[in-house]
Amino acid sequence: MTGYSIRVTFKRKFIAGLFISIPAIITLLVIAWFFRFVDGLLEPVYYQILGYHTPGLGFISAVVLVFIVGIVSTNVFGKKIIFFFEGIFLNIPVFKSFYTAIKQLVDAFSPESKTSSFKKFVIIEYPRKGAYAFGFLTKESTVLAGKSGEESKLRAVYVPTNNLYLGEIVLVQEDDVFYTDIQVDEGMKIILSGGIAAPHRIEESRL
């Protein structure tokens, strides 16, 4: 084997290993950052009580706390408590707008939401004629009355422009919406992957 072929082989193997390692490394870094962030929320409290640092205790406590909130929120009495505190939050002028926006955003991505979640993963002609974009149907219909008295039914579609959490609301005619057979969670993966996860063939699936 010549020196040139050795270099070519090494380069190919290195690049192959690099592309396999990068996603794993980034995932581990994100998990580590998330662990430190969540752990740091409650760990100082335990430090004040115990007098020494206990890594991981804050994270475990946060997970248990969220789980307890989930249990409470699924029963009638717990929902009343949550609605009570939400009512208090919504009476705070500055906090009201911030809380409402965050809650609507979370509800949109929550599979448990029955009212605000994305309805379908669709394709529309946007931002110009001949160009198409993936989007999420957010409202089944919006009825506008023109000066002539005629009503036109429009569809509200959320088109992500920066990963998933930033985008634009586009109103289009019903006939201009292509309803795909892709589930909403799979559509999110397609958006986050920059289209790499998109299937080779997309079938139409009406509402």
C-alpha cells in the first residue's frame, strides 16, 4: 500500500468517524448542560440545608417535583389548584403576557393539547410562487367577510423559519394546502434535521 492510498484510507475513515461522533458528542453535551442547569436550580437549597454540595440531588428532586405536578394536574382537585394559581399569574400585568405566550407555545408542541396543538403537517407554496415550505396547520379555518359579503375560508399555517420555535403564520386558501401523511412529531423531526429526515415519497392525507 502506497503512502497516498494510506492517506486516502485514513482520511475516509477519519471523516466517517467524525460524522458518527459529532451527533453523539453534541447529544452528550446537551444532556450534560441540561443536567447541570436543572440540578443548579435546587442544589443551592440543599447546600444551605446540608452544608455541602451533592451533585445530582437537585436534578432528582426536580424530576420528582415535575412528576408530582403531573399527578396533581390530572385530577379534578389538582386542576382547580392549578387554575387558581394561573388566575393569580394572569392578574400580574407584565407576567401575564409572558406566561400566556409561553403557555401557548408549549401547548402547541404538546401532544396532550386538544385545542392549541398542531393539527397536521402540511406543505404550502411559500414564500413565493414556485417555492414550497413545510408547515403545521394551527387552525382548521378562519372565515373572513369581504366587502361584497362573500366569505372565504382560509387555513392558518405555522411555517418555522428558525429551527422550530420561531416562524411565521401564513394564511392560505384551502385548495393551496397539501395535507401530508406525515405525523406531527415526525414533521418536527424533519424541521429540526433541516429536511434530512424527510421521506423520499410523501402521500396526501386529507383531514
